Amino acid sequence: MEQLKRTLRDKASARWAMMVIVSFLMAANYYFYDALSPLKTLLQEKLNFSSQDFGIVAGFYAFPNTFLLMAVLGGIILDKLGIRPTGLLFAVFMLIGAFLTAYGATDYYNNGGFSYGLMNSFWTDYSPGLKMMSFGMLLFGLGAETSIVVASKILVKWFKGYEIALAFALNLGIARIGTALAFNLSPRLVMPDFWSAPVWFAAMLLLVGFLVFLVYIMYDVKLDRQTQTKASLIDKDEEFQISDLGKLLTNRSFLFITALCVTFYAAVFPFLKYAPDFFHHKFGVSVKTAGDIASLLPYGTVIFTPLFGWFVDKKGRSASLMIYGSLLLIFVHLMFSLTTFNVYVLMVLLGIAFSLVPAAMWPSVAKIVPEHRIGTAYGAMFSLQNLGLFGVPILAGTLLDNTNPGITPEMIEAGARLNYTPTMLMFVGFGIVGFIFALLLKWDDKTSGYGLELPSNTKTENSVS
């Protein structure tokens, strides 16, 4: 029949090409997010940042998605307007925020450059550099989280009914190459007379990612024409209703997987923000070596996440994999906190944990939530996830300052070491809470009928479409 003609998404080469294109933008996003992580000591030296100040800049990434619910609104906008206009709008926010963050780190700005006086006119307890970089990270985060929601919907659009778990896993793996390269390259891009060069490089990489996304748009238009759909219109019975949020918030499986998402990522991403500094202080390695050690986690996920994604597609066991990953996370953070066990081995194990949970979690959402509400669902998850990404870096920095009283940036530059044990035990606590929600998710799956333990393409009584 004419209606059964093949479209672009039915061609494996086209599907995977779209995954690579979208993943490149994700990698540029992740690179910028982590570009400052290996530069904590440098920020303390050049801009006189405290650990709390560093946590504020890192945490403000999540501010709009936590307190303004922008990821939820972005998901709703995505479901209403479609991939192309939503993706373009929020990619522009990312770019503006990235360049403002880089500008806030420059010597020109901090020596009285444009808008320095404005930033110095309020909240005088905080430096203008801190405020400009935080504002830039706020705008970057506003665009970045919704862009991740857009990428998730793109993968569902092209891969549902095919290799969706593997596609999500490879997407995450490629994206985390960006994180790994940020840890490797940022310390090495510092120039004596241009110390903020790593931040500018990250902003330019994001600009390249934006241009690559424009290429994806051409293929998205072609697919919509083939399937006779319009990016800005959906069927009347699928239009967004406020009651859709209510349905999500009364779905036990969705609540459990969201709570796991919040607590698990709160124990990983904020840790990565401080990981190079932690390795430098606890293990006495150089800043460059500390960045290289931290990069082992994202490099590990490049290998392990696709492997576990393939396993979920073929064998299922998503709920079980989330439990195993949560347990491994707790073990690694305990070892970091209380021992001096080989840091390279522990980072590889953390990479395995950080592959198990996402490889199983993100495709599981597509089983729990109908496709035409997937943007809203991912948006809600990312907004709640950002509660941890906002508060935990600031909490970690405050805890680090309070448990190391009297240690100044000058003393650190002279060789003083920070005690990270209380901060690391805090990450253990988040891991334990995540493990509890992973258990609850598996328990609920036994009665919900979503089939989280079944292979990706298996139909169940409560399968959503």
C-alpha cells in the first residue's frame, strides 16, 4: 500500500546519521558545561573565587530549570511547536550564555570593561566576575537543558520501534566524549597571557555544534514531508492539556524514575565539577593529571553505555540495571571518601555505574509515557534533576569551605590541601537515596505492566504509543 512506503527513518544509515549529528551538539553542550571543572584552582588564583563561589557559577546552570521550570516549559513548547523552532530557540540561549560566561572570565572585563560597573552596582558582596559568569551560566543552562529534551525527542522520533536503547546509549556516549575532552583540554589550553582561552574555546565549539544542528533541520523537514506531518501542529486529541502534567505526577513509575534521576545525577555531575580539585588535594597529583583522571569516567561511558544499551534492546532488565548501577555508585563514593584505593580503578568503576543507570533509564521513559507527551515528560525530569544540579554544587562548595576553615587561595597556591571527606560522604548519601528509588521502581513495574524488564521492542498490555 502507498501508506507503507519507506521513509528516511526506515533507513538505518539515515537514522544513525541523525543520531551522530544530534550527538555532536550534545557533546559541545557537555564540553562547555564541564570546561570550568579543571580550572577551579585557576579561578581561585585569578578571580579570588572561594569554593562556594565556584559552586555558585556551576549551580547557576540549573537555576532557570529549577526555579523557573524552564525545562518543563521547554518540553511543553517542544510538544506544541515541534523540534525545529524549539531547538533553534534554545540553542541560541545556549550560545549567548556561553559567550557571556567566557566574557566574565576575561581580564578585560574584570579590569573595568563593558558592564563591569553595572555588575558592581548590586550585591556587592559578590564580585562582578562571579555575577557575569553566573548570569552566563544561567542563560546557557536555560538553553542547554531544553536542548537535551529536544535531542531526546529526536531520538524517539527516529528510533522508536527500532534500536532506541542503543541509540540513547550511543548518544550519551558521544556526548560524554565532550565531558572527557573538557577535562583533558581545558588545563592544557591555558595561556600565560590569556588564561581564559579554555572557556572561549568551549564557546566556539558550541557555535560549531549549532551550525551542525542546522544540517539536521534539513533532514527533519524531509522526514515530516514524507510522513505528512507538520512541525507546529498535532492532532486535537493530542494537544497539550494541564491535566497531562497531573497524569505524569500521579504515575508512580514516572515519579520513581524521576526521583532516581534527581538523586543519582546529584551524586555524579556535581562530583565531576569538583573531581579534578578532589584528586589534586587528596592524591597530590598535578592539575593536568587530575583532569586526566576525571576524564576516565566519561571515556568509560563511551564504551559501557552503548554496551548496556544493546543489552537493554536485546534482553531488557532495565529496572535491574538501575539497581546495580546505584549500588556501584555508593561503593565507589565510599571508597573515595574513606580510602586511598587506586583512583584509576575507582573512576573506571564509576564510569560503569554511570553507564548502567542512564542506558536503562532514558529509554524506559518511552515505555512509561506516550510519545506525544515525551517532551513534557523529559522536561519535567530535567527540571527536577536541575534541583540537584543547582543546589548540590553550592552545598558541596559551602561544606568544603566550612570543613576547611582558614585555608585561603594563597595558602592553596602555596601547597595547602583541602579535606574532601565530608563532601564525599554527602555524595554517598545521595547515592543511597537513589538506590532506594531504583528498588521502588522495580517493585512498581511488577504491577504497572510497562515491561521495564523486557527487551525494548516487546509489546505489553500497558505499552504506550
